[in-house]
Amino acid sequence: MTTDNPQATQTSTRRSSTWLWLLLLALPIVAAIWMWAMMSWSYSAGERAGWVQKFSKKGWICKTWEGELALVTMPGTAQEKFHFTVWDDSVAEKINKAMGKRVSLHYDEKVGLPGTCFGETRHWVSGVKEVEDIPLAPGVVVPTTPAPAASAASEVPGAATLQK
């Protein structure tokens, strides 16, 4: 013969609802600790040098600076593209000022972050510096500063004779 014990059923229900509330409370705490750890830890760090081709502020809600660096190892070879994210507005301002010049970007690679709200790429740029010379080989350097412009008459052959 079985008899229903209402007090035992009530205690069991109370215990399961307590565990449910503890689980619901622990989930956001664990997620916050995970996010903090992934934001402060870096999988790798390094430098990439090249020319910034694209750089814009993107995002629906979380706005980040997204860019593309053209890496050219030697003249005449195919370029490789390095996609990167910038969080710091002062670094973004330096990159905007250096557009069209050869730059070296210092980056940290972040892994384990969910979604694209933290940036579209894993590579977060934290520093930028302009590179003055391009070393091709030992003793061979291509300057990145433009040569002085020649006069308009000397650029077009026979231009001096046409003006007479």
C-alpha cells in the first residue's frame, strides 16, 4: 500500500526549484568570467607591415573599426590581405592619418569570443607606426617617400617645341 506524503513532495519540489534558480544565477556569472578571461588573454601577438587599403567603422550595435592591410613581400608578387579590428579611437585616428603610407601594425589575436560584436576579426590592433623604408634585400632599400615632381614641360617630350 502506498500513501502519498504531501510534505515529501513539497520538499522535493522546493529543492528542484532551488537548484534551477542557482543554475540560472550561475550561468551569467560563468559567461561573464569567460568573457573577461578571453578579453584579457591573448592567443598570440605580433607585427604586420603593409599598406592600409580599407578602414571603416562598422557594426549595427557594437561599432568597431575594421580594416584591411595589403602585405606585399616583393614587387611583382601577389599581395596577401590581413584583416584587423581596432577598438581604440586614438589608434584608429593614427591609422586614418597614415592611409596611403607603409605602416607596421602591432596586434593581439583574441580567440574564444562569441559573435561579431567584439569585432569581425580575431586580430585586434593596439599600435601603429609608419615605416620609412622597404628593405628588399641586404643593402637594397626602396624609399617610401615620393620623388620630387618634375616640371610639366619636361614630362611631355616635345612640349617646349609645341609652345613656340
